[in-house]
Amino acid sequence: MNPQTPVRTVPVRPAGVGLTQPADPARRAVPGGIDERTGNRTGSRADPAIRGRLLIADRVVEKIAAEAVRDVESVGGLRHRFPGRARSTGNDRPPRVSARVGRGTARISMSLSIRYPARIMEICDGVRTRVTGHVADLAGLRVTRLDIDVSALDLGSDPGARVR
């Protein structure tokens, strides 16, 4: 080694310090301790901000919404009989639902049938309340938009059947 070549020293980190610990000591969880900011018991889990992230798929929100609607009285699903023409199936099938999830929110659209005679606006308000509540409770997402398409009216009997 040439005596005139400068020597570069690299600081040595103690074991477990640096990349494995958060830079902000206030955000560090103490196993079995008490969080000084909230007063809650921390247990062995780290603060949610440093644990990672949770991704909820669009399909999961679609299923939550479809199951929430199944419990609403007078609401049923759809099936296609002819292209472009929806037909009611009653309450045995869930409605068609599509969802888009992003940044803690969900946008949902659904097509369903309503049993005759029923007040469509009241039924849709009930569907809206139930779906937004279930998605918030089960997925932790805020529903920013919920489009409801009432595509068929269920008359209680098969409208295509003829009596001879």
C-alpha cells in the first residue's frame, strides 16, 4: 500500500442497528410495552406504518358487496336470456358486481333485480347503506361511489312462460 494513498474508513454499525430498525425511534415497537403516544399495549407487533402494506383485490370487494346485497329483501341477481336483455333470477343468485380499489377507497357498480311491487328508491337506499357498511367493516375501505343499475323487475313468476 502506498503511504500517500488516503485510507477510507467505513464506520461499523452495531448488530441490529441500521437497515433492520426504523430511523425514527418513536415509531419503534417495544415487545410487551406501552406505546407512549397512544397509551395502547404494543405486544410483539410493530407499528402499522412499518409492518408493510395490505392489498385488497377488486374481486374481494366484489364478493363482499354481492353477499351484503343478498340479505336485502326483494333484491336478486340477473341472468342473460337474450343478448342485451337481462332477466331476473330472483334471490337465488347474487347481483353482478364490479369494483375498483385504490388508496383506501373503493368504487363499486352493480346490476340487480327487484321483486315487484317494491319501492325502488327505498330498496336502493337500503342496498347502498348495507354495501358501504359491509365494505367498510370487512375490508376497511371507504366506498366513494356506488352505482346501482336496476336491470330487471321480478314479477314472481317466469315472464317467459305461457299458460295454455
